[in-house]
Amino acid sequence: MNGRWLAVLRAGTAFVLAAAALASPGFLSEAGMVSLLISSSFIGCITIGMTLITLSGNIMAFCLGATAAASTMIFVAASNWGGLAFAVPATLLFGAAVTGAQGLVIGSLRANPIIVSIASLALIEGIAEGLMQGQSLYFANAVGYQALRGKIFGIPGEFVVFVAVLAVGQFILSLTAFGRHIYLVGDSARAATALGIRVWRTVGFVYFWAGIFTAAAGILLAVRYGGGNMGYGAGYDYDAIAAVLVGGTAIQGGRGAVWRSFIGVLVIAVVQMILLLNGFRDEWQYFIAGLIVLGAIMLQTRLVRG
């Protein structure tokens, strides 16, 4: 498939999405736009972390949704104990530690990233279930965290945080030596080693930053829903994977960008909003997300083969 046909496909997809959005009742309303921005923020923060992992050649992580959910409970518990100023860094540190540990295992032992993420998913959910038994945590005092639910120049605070996370992610990739190392490791770990790059350290820091961005999503979720629960992260892994692939990041690593994932996030959020406004249940959202991932993988495979 050449570039011309790819451009036609993208234009056609954009046209179909725009037509479906305009035909959906309430899509262009103020409430609809606010909802779109907020939902894309949750998906987006996780997607930025998933983008870094994919670029480094480690395919995907299937425990970022669970990490975000666990972060909601950490944030609530830390907020109740030490206040907002303590809760934010504590939650970010939690996310960095959980995924950073996975990165060190993957990078130093060359372990299969999918197996490691699935094992981590089981550990996170198992520990959370053992401690909470499916119950939620709630803020003891609404003062402080409620300010994070406000608007800045009419834009939801969640979306502002997402844009800040996106800027940090793109800065890392474009303007730091670490970002260049991510691309090199993703393109060929063996060649990167020959160039003197410590692959294990690069992979470890990739997961470290992915954990920070994922924990930021957890904070936003806790603030939006007024508490913490493991159910808040359900489905976000698949949405993030879909957004990364729709944005054009190569599934084998080494090619892509955070700003492209931003486009993917908006596409996934628009699709979800269209389905929601037209009365489709959550099962259909998962089904459509699966089709998008499958289509993106098939398209990438076709492009690689020429």
C-alpha cells in the first residue's frame, strides 16, 4: 500500500467519523464537548506511557489500567492521611515504582514484556482484592482535591493535565538523549548495545515514566469519581493500545511519536462518544476497540511488507 492510498484511507476514515459525530444527538453540545475532553484525558495519560513502552520495542503493557486503578486508591488513602500536597507525589511515586520494577526485570533479564505485564496485572489485582475485597475508598474531606475538577479558561482541568503530560512525553522523545536512546533500542536492542547504550537502563526508565503518566491518570480518575476503586481502570489498556496504533506508532518499536498518539486518543474518544450517544453498551465499545486494534495491526503489517 503506497502513501497515496494510505492518505485516502485516512481521509475517508476522518470523513466517516465526522459524519457519524454530527449525526449523533448532543455531540456538539457543551456537555458533549466537555465529556469528550475529560474522557480523552484519562485514556490519554495512559496512552503516553504506552507509547513510550511501544517505542522501546516492548510491544504493549497490559497492566497499566490496573496500575491506574490502584493509583486511585493510593491517592485517596494518601490524601486522607497527609493531604493533597502529600498525595500527589506519593501516587506518582507508586506508579513509577510499580511499572519501573517491571522495566528493570524486562530490561535486565530480557524477559518477555507481555508475560511480565500479565503477571504484574495478576499481582496488582490480587493484592488489591485481598486488601479491599472489592470495596471503594472515599475522600474524608472534599476540600482541596475538588479544585482539580475545575476549569481553566473554560477547559476541563483534566484535559489541561493531559496536555501537560503530553508535552513532557514529547519533550523526552524529541529533546533528550534518553529519548534518542528509546528510538535506538526500539529499532534494534543489539545495535543500541553496540553503540554503548545500556539497554536495561533505558527500558527501566521507559517503564518508570510510563508509571508516572499512568498514576497521573489514576489521580484524575479519583478526583473525577470522588474515590478509589479497582474498577475505574477497566478497559483503559485496550483503549490506550488502540490509540497508540491508530496514531501510527510501529508495534515493533523504533518509529512513532507522542503527538501522533494524541491524534489516536482523540479518534478513540470520538468513537466512544458516538457509541455512547447512540445507546451502545460497554460491550460494543470493547468490540469496536478490538476491531480498531486489529485493523491497525493489519494495516501496519501491509505497510511493512510494502
